[in-house]
Amino acid sequence: KPSSMTDERVRQLESIGFQWSIYVGGRDKALEELWNVRFREVEAYKVKHGHCNVPARSGALGYWVSTQRRKYRLNKEGKPSSM
């Protein structure tokens, strides 16, 4: 089946800064960029809701917040954590 990705769609995506590979510059850089994106989303969530208590079941942001809390607890307990 032919791809629905036309040259025009490529131009549209690239015009808004779309990155074709999230691993440009290495995996660590990509993870850092993703962390920064999620952090900005938490900031926006707080502006809208007045708190940072994102429900764990509210999609990618909720999962990310839950993961940050888990990593924080591990770090405080002196256990291995990527935090």
C-alpha cells in the first residue's frame, strides 16, 4: 500500500519544526527533550488547574508525573534511580 505521506504533508510538518527522528543527537538528548516537554505540560496543567496533581490515568502526562514521583521516592530511599 502506498504511503499517505505526501511531499506537501512533509513540508507542512517541517514548517512547524516537526522532528523526524527523536534520537537526533543521541538517546540521552532525546530523553532530556522529552522531559522538558512534559515539564512544560505540567506547568500548563498547574496554570489551568491550580495544582500539579495530574491523575495517573490521564494519559502520557499522568504517567510521566507518576514516574517522577516514583523516581523521587527511590532517590530519597537511597535506591537506584535515573533521577
